[in-house]
Amino acid sequence: MSARSFSTPHVVPLVLNTLRDTDVEPDALVIEVTESDRLRELPAAGDTIAELQQHGIRVAIDDFGSGYASFQYVNELDASFIKIDRSFLVAAETESRHARLLESMIDMAHKLEKPVISEGVETPDQRARLVDAGCDFMQGWIAGEAIAGPSFEHRWLA
């Protein structure tokens, strides 16, 4: 969701009603707020995130490090997770300074008591680098290719 979406007054009731209608538990949902959004939406977004979290819904700051004011987002939005943009993982494969930056981002998130999700993990080497750096969760093709909803339900929810 965009920060603008978080600032609308109907988002919390919409999410709660959708969870109720689909019989999904709130803690099974993680909503991502894109970090590249305009910063003027931050105060309202922060209030909405807090309200969603009071209901057990988790929120992740998506594409951390690639937007306009990463540290301001982390400071202003009390998100449940920090999700590191794939570009940092790719850059870490070719240059040691990028690898140190990736490790530092993970360390910083942990010092803020935020678990880290790395996106775009495709190879065993990338996975190993993230494990060594202490990354909490990984997302990407290494876990499996994208599948359609009905196939996912049959494979994972049956």
C-alpha cells in the first residue's frame, strides 16, 4: 500500500472487514508500505499503522534504502518489519563495500528491534550471505516460483 492509502480514514475498517469476510487471522497479514512514497503522508500513515498493529496486523516498510528518506521512515513509522530492497543484495555480490552496507542495514534494523526481510533472493550464495548477516526472512525465487492463487491454495492450504 502507498503511504497515501494509509492516510485515508477507511483503510482500517476495510482491512478489518476483509479479514473477517475471508476468515483470515490478523497476524497472518503483513501489509507493506512502500518506502518511496512522498513523506508528507507520514503522520497519518504512522497513526494508521499503529491502529492496524493494535488489531494484530503487521506492517513492513518495503524497499528500504531505495527511497527518499529511509531513516526518517524507520523513525516515524513503527513498522513490524524492514524489507530491504533487492538492489542491495545484488550489489553486495560484486563489491565488498556494498556487502558491508547490506550487513549494516540488517544490523541497524536489529538494533531498532525490527526483523528484516530481504527481497529478491535467487541463489544459494545470496541466501548464504543473508544468513551470515543475520537476515530474519527471505523472499524470492529461491523459495519457489510464483504460482496462481488456486494452485497456491491446493499446494499450501489443502
